[in-house]
Amino acid sequence: MLALAKIGKNVKIAQSAVIGANVEIGDNTEIREFVVIRDNVKIGSNNIIYPHVTIGEEPQDRSFTNEESFVEIGDNNVLRENVTIHKAVGVGQVTKLGNDNFLMVGVHLAHNAVVGNGNTFANNVALAGYVIVGNYITFGGAAQIHQHCRIGDYAMVSGLAGINHDVLPYMVYGGIPAHAITTNRIALKKHGFNQQERSEVMNVFRVIYDTHASTALIIEELEKQSESKIFTNICEFIKNSKRGIITQKYSKYND
């Protein structure tokens, strides 16, 4: 089916790969052995897609009726063996993976998932349908994310975690169901957040997880610090939450 695909410059495609119709592959991307790319998939430049990856297969959703939907993948991504990325549910809808993401063996992105940039997914992480992932997030092995959840920028989800509510930016979560653990201070430092900003994140953590206040009172307290970008970002994230945020903290971290 390569005759029906749009292939960029310096693209390497293994002979055993399967390429569907209406597929675009950007410059310098490498498609290794036994990769399956179904119809209506757009892949950017400088990606490496390892053996047995499947992209654009039909979604695992009973409401899907073979409508035309899509997968879009950006640039500079690494997709290791057995990654699966399913097309979206709904006419014209898209499952999206941004740029500079590293998906290790067996990662699954379900229909209508939207993933940002710079994220790391360890082995066997699974995103259910309609999950939204921000930027520069780390997922430990076999973490499971419930449908419609959001994962905020610079967060960390520990291995084997079960996420069933929204994960706040800048924080670390783990357990089944997931609880808050601490701030993601190592990643924040790595990404250039200064000492004041890291302290502000810890202050937000204390407001949310040590006061046991209601969501309304948490928002009210965060809005008092409107001059702080950290406080504002987290406040807006909470306001826009549809599933609600994770509100519990591990007891061993209580004062």
C-alpha cells in the first residue's frame, strides 16, 4: 500500500511493515520490522518505530461504527516494541501524540487520547479513552489511567499506580487507587524551576493535602496568590477538572 502513502525524505521502512492508505510519514522516520500502520495515520519527522508496533487500529469501544477517524503523531518520538495507538471514536476525531515522547515496550494509547510533549512512558503503561496528558510527565511501569482523566504538566505517576481522577501538575502520585505522595522536585529542578518556584509547589501541596479543605476552599486559597504562576496554573487545572482531582495523601506522609 506504499503507493497510497505520502513518504518523506530519508524514510526507512522495513519490507515486512504494513502501511495503509492515507498515511503520511515525515522525513528521517524509521519504520522497523512488522510494524502495522493502518489507514488515516499521520506521522511526523525523526521518529523511530520499533518492531510489532501497531498504529491506527480500530478502537476498543462498542460505540465505534467504522466511521472515519485518525491518528496524528508528531516529531522525534521513540515507540518501542508492541506499542499500540488506536484511532479515535467519532467522525473526524483524532488520537494524538505530540513531540519528543518516549514510549517503552507495550505502552497503549486508547482512542481519543491526547498526549503532549516530552513525556516518558515506562513498560506497559495504559491510557484509557479520552485521557489527556500534558508535557514532561513520567509514568512508571504498568501505570493504568482511567478514561477521561487528565495528567498535569511535570507530574510523575509511579509504577503500578491506578489513576481514577485528575493528576495535578508538578506532583507525584502512586498506589491503587492513587494518592498524592510529594512534589516532583527532582524533575522541576531538572527542567529549570528555581528554588522559589519549587517552594511554591510545596506550598500548594500543603494547601491541598494537609488542610483537608473542600475544593471550593482550596481554589479560594490558591486565588489569593494570583501573582504566582504556579498557584495560577494549579488553580486553573482544578477549576477545569471534570472528574475531580485526587484528594488523598498517603498517611505515612502526614505530619
